[in-house]
Amino acid sequence: MPRNEGMQPGATKGKRVRVRLRNGYDSANYDPPHWPADTLRWTISTPPHPSDILAWKLAD
């Protein structure tokens, strides 16, 4: 899974993604497993917040 660089990757625009958050939450383990990328907060908080996206993957 690519790491989150702090901004929405261009490849995710208008797509759904699987995400892994800093607190260990992995959307693949829940229903629905893929979230709309355009509605997510891609920025990285300072200090880091548990709900920051660490990594992402386009939905299959």
C-alpha cells in the first residue's frame, strides 16, 4: 500500500480506496471496505492524530 504523503493522490480522484489509519484501523476489515477518496482528510496532523491516513490502495 502506498504511504499517504499528506495530500490526496491524483489517481484517487473520483475513486474508492482502502485505507489504513495511524491507530491501526484498516477499512478492509469493515463494511464497506472501500471509502470514497474525495471525502477523506488526506492531510497529516501535527502532532500526528490517530485518524490520519497512513497508507491507501485503490479499490479493486
